Amino acid sequence: INIEKLSGQNKAVFVHLSEGKTINTVEAQNMYITALNSRISDLRNKFKITIYDRFVKLPGGSSVKEYSLTQF
């Protein structure tokens, strides 16, 4: 992918994931990204990037989706 075609929050999410990290909505909010599902959708549909997801439980007991560029 040509990372220069990405901008703003899409770029921030992709760079985070490309460093081998995962991301969920809580982590995204700490990065000032409030609509992580929309950013993931952009990366998948507009830029044809394969992104894997799974549900994880947070310490408080709630579940959120976690995203990665590698399979879990």
C-alpha cells in the first residue's frame, strides 16, 4: 500500500497496526479516534487492506472488537 494516499485518522490507524500492534475502541479513543469501525471500514474497502478482528473482554467485563493486520 502507498501510505501517502492515507490521511488523518486512517493513516494513524494503519501506522499503528503496521507496527505489529492491535487496536480496539478504547485504545483508539486515547488516540482521539472516535469512530474506529469507520476507519477500519475505510481501510478495508477503499484501500483493500486485509484487517482481522475478534472480540476481546476488557477488565471491566465488557467486550470490544480488536483489530490486527495479522491473524489471531
